[in-house]
Amino acid sequence: MNWKMQGAPERKYHQPEAGLTVTDGATVAGYASLFGRVDQGNDVVQKGAYAASLARLAARGGAVKMLWQHDPTQPIGVWDEVREDATGLWVKGRILTEVDKGREAAALLGAGAIDGLSIGYRTVKAERNGKGQRLLSELELWEVSLVTFPMLPEARVQAKGDLPQAEDWRELAALFQAAAETLAQRS
């Protein structure tokens, strides 16, 4: 049974087991989606599900957006590479630390507080299998977000690279605390 759905975007949270790597404090890379895995929503993304969407985006010069927690008002960077391979949907991009949420995302990634990726999409083609799972064969990909809670909990994210040391984080936390106290006194 095939169907075509219209309407609001769906989301898939995912902690890439291949590891989301972070280098230079702002460059991120990893798998945003893995093919053939059953997620907590009982969905399975099939190989090739993103191909048509990525081709359409490329043809019109568009790009998959990098968002913070799926909030369309909070872009935090750019995905420089988004592609399918035999494993899933691989992304590589840059967090823009010039924007507030970008700085926050880089800090949270470095500290290990954020460790997931999630896709925002619209289902174009899907069918149910005998196990009641929805097999997603074509998706219109809109965005990939850095998120707190991924849909595939068995996968783990690793943060690597030229990240600030623990004492740098303590210094930054002290600065934020001082700023918060100053703002509280002004209120």
C-alpha cells in the first residue's frame, strides 16, 4: 500500500552511531539518518529515500538548513555537504559561532550536553510492512537539526577535535554567571 502525504514536516531524531564529530569547535560531521533501522516512531528509512529531494534542491540551488532543535527561527549554521551513501544520510557543516545559538550549540556539543542530530522532512512515499512499521521510501528533506533527544537511542555521538579545555568552560560559565547577576540587579 503506497500513499502520498502532504502537510506539516515530520522529524526523526537520531544519534549517529558512526559519531558526530566536532572539529575546530564549529565544524560538525556525521550521519543524520541510518538506513534500515527501526526508530522509536516505528519507522524505517529505506536506501535512496533522500535522492530525489537532494537532486531537486541541487537543481534549484537550494540547501538543507542547519537548525537548532528544529526551530525555523534559529538557523545556527550551514551544511556544506549533505549526501546519501550506503549507510544513510551523511552531513558535514559549520556552526556559525557569530550567532548566539551557534555559540550555545558549539559549547553544548563540546561539553557533551547535546549529542544528536534530527531530520525535518515531509513523507512523499511510504508503505506499511507486515510488522506495522512504516517504510519510508521517499522523503523531502528540509532541514537537519542539532538536538538534545534523538530517535535512535542505541547510537552514540562522539565530540572530537580542537575543543576548549575544561578550564575554558569553567571560565565561560563564570562569565555567564556574572552577566546573569548583573542583569538580575538591573531588573
